[in-house]
Amino acid sequence: MNAIAGILFQLGATLAFAIMSALVRAVADDVPSGEIVFARSFVGLVPVVTWLAWRGELRSSLATRAPFGHVVRGTVGVASMWAGFAALAFIPLAEAVAITYVTPLVAVVLAALLLRERVPNYRWCAVAVGFLGILVMLWPAFSPSDLRTEGVVIGVGFALAGAVGAGFAVTQVRRLTQTETTGAIVFYFSSVASLAGLATAPFGWTLPSWREGLALAGIGITGGLGQIFLTAANRHAPASVVAPFNYATLLWAVMFGALFFHEWPHPLMFCGAALVVAAGAGLAWREHRRAPRTAP
């Protein structure tokens, strides 16, 4: 275990997934979610296979001792992905990403209950402070007047479902890392998700324009890279350590939303973001001080 390496991989995953989310937001109104899931997963195999070939692990990654575990991880992951993509058709990018921060709370709780990880009090405190920041950010965006809008309610529901599903997926990844290689976890997830996305083709796929086609390709590439980083993060450190750093995705989402979609966050969003960053930075500092004393 290497907490710092796990944190760095998690931060790389947040940037990749933020770019992916921005691209999904750009096409979500015109391309069905199932088609986007297929593009993200099938095209995402390109960086995954390239990475495995470069490491000389392509053949070994096809071997698995937990085929059912991969099916479970893939099923939960696909459901979470579909819900998250659907949410981006109804609510702004930053708000959709903010709701996903239910995921670290779910992951920490499941790490303690299902994986029996020991979660020190300072990690619980970091998660609590981060969650408080999320509530501050959501306060203006989801006021009672906005919630009367049917589309916002639907979008919030999809985003919450996706976040909870992602928490279960992270926990399943932690289980798989006990017997499976990182390459196998990423490869089989992409394969299961590709098949699941393809199964939705009879239900209204559209022929994308060349711009939409480029966006779909970008979704797959950034999604594949993000999946590699996320799986590596969970291999290097406990879920309760890396999960809070998922908060960094919001910073990218705010920037991309403002630059590309003219979605200007409320000032309270920046106040909440300050709490989120403080929680993550404080946890990183605490892990850095703790590492020398726990190293063998």
C-alpha cells in the first residue's frame, strides 16, 4: 500500500472523468445514454489495450480467478454510468458532478462494513467536511423553486442513483484487487459495459454527426484513461483514503461548465469548494505525516 501514489492516481482519474463528463454534457441532448455508454466503453478499450500491451500484460490480463466478480462489478458500474450520463441531459455539469460526491460517503461506509477496513477518525472527519462543502454548493442550485421543475428532479434522481452505484462499484473493485490484476479489472469492465451498451441499440440509437462522433471518441478515450487511474488508485491505497479525493472533479467541472456551457456557479459553490479542497488537503497532509511511522 502507498497512500500518496493512490492519491495521485485518483487525482489523475478526476481530470480524465471531468473531461469525459464535459463531452457527455455536450452530446447528451442528442445522443441516447445507451449509445454513449457503448462509445465510452468500446472506444475506452483502445487506451486500456494499448496500456496493457505496453506493460506486456495483455495476455496475462485475460486470465481471471473471479469471473463472477467481474460481472458484478461490470453490472453495477454500467448502471451507475448510465444514470450519471442521463443526469447530464437535465442538469448543469457542475451540479451533476457535485451530487456524485455521495460516492465517497458510500465507499467509506462500505469499506468499513464489507471490506472491514479500519477507518481512522481523521478520515471520517475529512469525508464529513467534504460532504458539508457539497451541501453548501448544492444549496443555491437546488432551491425549492428549481425543484418544481420536472427536469431538475429527474436529473437529480439520476445523479444520486449513479453516485450510490459508483460507491458499490468502488467497493467491488477493492475486492477484485485481492486476486485480480489491474489490467484484468479494467479490461473486463470495459468489455461488460460495451456489451451492455450495445444491447440498447434497438431502443433508439441515432447516427451521430462528425462532431458528435469526435465527442463520443473522446468520451471513450478519457473514460478508459480514467478507469486505469481509478483502478490503480484503489490498488495502491484503501478506498477510505482515495475516495475523498474524488472531490477534485468538481473543480474541473466548474471550469469546464463556465468555459464551454456558460454555466456560472453561484458564489456559495466556491465557498463549498473551499471546504472540499481543505478536506482533501488536510487528509493528504495527515497521510504524509502518518506514512513514515507506519512504514516497515
